[in-house]
Amino acid sequence: MEKIVFRKLILDISLRALIITFTIGLIVWIIQAVNHLDFVINDGHNFKIYFYYNLYNFPKIIHRIIPFVFAISIFFELIKYEKNNELLIFWTNGITKKKFVLSLINFAIIAMFLQIIMGSFISPNSQLKARTFLKNSNMDFLPNLIKQGKFIDIVSGLTIFISEKTEVNSFKNIYIQEGDSFSLEKSDNQIIFAKEGYLVDGNEKLFRLLNGKIVSINNDNRLISFEFDKIDYDLSNFTSKTIKIAKIQELPSYKILQCSLSLMRNKPYIEKMFICEKSRLKNLNQEIYKRLIKPIYIPLLTLICCFLLTFSKVQNNFTIKTIKVFLYLFIVLILSETLMRYVGETKTILIIFMSLPILLFFTVFNFLQSKIKYDKNL
């Protein structure tokens, strides 16, 4: 009987957590997807890249909200059990409140390790996969961004200006500049003028220019120019300005740890994926905190929820005490988020911040035991 009632409790908490997680996660994902529309509108990527990029960023959202969702699920499930007199089933079957608390803590420890796995492996790999889609993408949506009277500079090293758009994918008075700026000291840029041009049917990355002139710089830094009747300008050689280098939150955990430990020991660490330098140490340690230390607060949050067992619904101040427990829960959640900003560049700070939730856990656990030690169900 004991296993059955605990199984039902865990199932109810898990089901509530899943519903809340995917509800909040979906809302945040939709808002984020709207904010990422500039990949299509401003950066020229097609909708396939846009979809995959947002899809692979979904685990990141789930990872961020799990501690809050898990704590809220236990909090409201315990209140529901109390109001429906379902907690009496535990007490009448000889289950003590201490054993009840320890069972919830064991469940929270499992959730903590799942959160560590999510933050250390699943979420970074998923975000890195999303970045790979951008890195390997080209400017499939660029033709739709070419508008008359507007400078198009979404492509790295390329600026396009169209004076007039006559028909679909057909233009007049075209200006194209290669390079970030035209200078006599640079030999890798040129300017192209064309009276007419159009995107070749079946290959919308090939710009056919008619009746124009090319101005460039030779190896002696001298201006040269020549006229043409027709040339084909390949747009597929250019890439978007979208950032394609992996960010810290997209890097594998072991690489972040190796880089951070090397920097704190003043030892060099060479990595192909990113630059391991002293200026990034604080951000690296903050990522370590987010992935490995922040999940440790999950058992502590569960323990705070267990204070709901120290009073019952028949008491006049039941609502006030419930609100107090929720406020303590909220304070710990804020604390776990706030401390990440103060992670420094030393190993000592990391150790202190890792020890804090463990010390708080045992302190709160002892205090909770003292609250329930006179209970007949102990």
C-alpha cells in the first residue's frame, strides 16, 4: 500500500510538472520564435532554417524553467492533497511525516540529476545544432529582401542598392559594392554599376547584370574600370551577417570546465571551437554555475514545500501560512538566479556558491525535523 500511495503522489506531481512545463515552454518558445523572425526578415535565411533553429532551441527553454516548475508542482500538489484529505491516507497507513519528506527528497534528487543532464548535455548540444544550421545555410531568402530605394547590407562584405524594381526579380539602376568600405588601400573590393539586371529563373542566387561598369583596385593600388554588356553575379558566394560562432551556452560542458580550470590556474588552453581567454572566465564560470550548481537548489525547494505538512486546513491561519511557504519558495528561487550574476573569476567563489545550497538544505532539514518531531505520525 505504501508503494502505491507514493507512486500516485509522484505521478501526480510529474503530470502537473509536465503540463506546466510544456505550457510555459510553448508560450516562451512562440515569443522567442517571433523575436527570431529577423533571421528571415533581415538576415535572408529561409523558413526551413528559421524553423529548425527555433526547434533546437526548445530544450534551452525547458532547462531554464524546470526548477520553478518542479517546485510549484510539489507546492500545489501538497495543497491539493491536504484539501482533499488525501494526506490522511499516508498517515493512516503508518507512513510518518519524516519518511514522507525523505521520499520527496529522493524524488527531488532524481530531478536534480535529470536537470544536470539536461543543462550539461542535451541543451548545449541542441543549441550547437541550431547554430550549425545557421553556419551551413546560405541566403535563400535574399531575393525577397531586395527592394527599390533601399540599401541591402545583410550579407557580410556586400551592399546592394536598387533604384527601381520593374517586374518580379527584374531591376533598374543597380549598385553593388563588395567589401565593408571602398578604399584605395584594399585590393579585395569593387563597385559594380548596371543599368538593368534580373535574377535568373531557376537559380535565384544568380544576378544577371546588363550594360554596366566595374570599378576595382589592382595589385598596385590603382583604380581600374571596364564596361560590360552582360555578366552573371553569383550571390551564393556570400554569407549572412548572422553570428555563426558558437556561444558559451552552446559549448560542451567538459570544454567549458577545462578552459575555466586552466584559466584559474594561469595555464594556457587551446580549443578550436572557441577562444579560451581570461576575459571570458567570468562568463565561463557563470555557465558552470547554471549547469552544475543551480540544479542543487531543487532538493532545497522541495524541502521548503514540505513545510506545508506542519499545519492543516482546519487551522484558521492556513492560508497565511501557505502564502509564507510560497514566499520562502520564491526567495530561494530568486537567490539561485541572483547568485549567478556574482560568480567571479576564482575557484573559491565557485566552491562557496556550490556549498551554499547544500548548507541551506541541511539547515532547513534540521529545522523542519524540529517542527514535526512532536507529531504522532513521526
